[in-house]
Amino acid sequence: MAKERKFDFAPLPLVSDVHEEPEIIKTNEVPEGAPTKVTFDCDYILMENMKDYGYWEGLTQKDIILESLKLYFQDKEIRPRPDKIRNRTKVGRKPKSVTE
């Protein structure tokens, strides 16, 4: 017997709830959310330095990169991208089609 599962869906925001004015994000106010996986190319010597530093300081590569990004953006003014750019379709592999 399959168990019945009931799901609660949150209502979508109304158009009047959406703010049209751009917000400037301060570095101290990092928006919380689900983490995002990132892949990029890096110079070999930078990667080796990060691994060596992380080994002796007991830090992970993730910790070092996140701290570096926080320090880099600390004194920068960050303007949000236009909605047209922010909402365009994502680049990457297409999901497999389900055929029956």
C-alpha cells in the first residue's frame, strides 16, 4: 500500500508584492539561501598555495574561497543585474526527457 502524502504549497507573491526598485546589497548583509555549486579554472600555483595553507591552518578549500570572496567584496558597491539578465534561462545540460 502506498502512503498518502499531502503537500502544502506556498502561495505565489502577488504583483503588488514584488518590488521594482533595485536594491544595493551590502557585503555585511549577504542573502541567505541554498548554496550553489561553482566550478572554475584556477592557476595551478594558486590552487597549490590554497591547499598548503588549508592544510596547515586546518581550513577547507571552501572556507578559504568564501573568506577570500568576503574580503574582496568588503569595500565594493554591488549593483544587482537587470531583471532581463537575472531571469534568463540557465546555461548547462538539458534535462533528460522522460519517455514512456
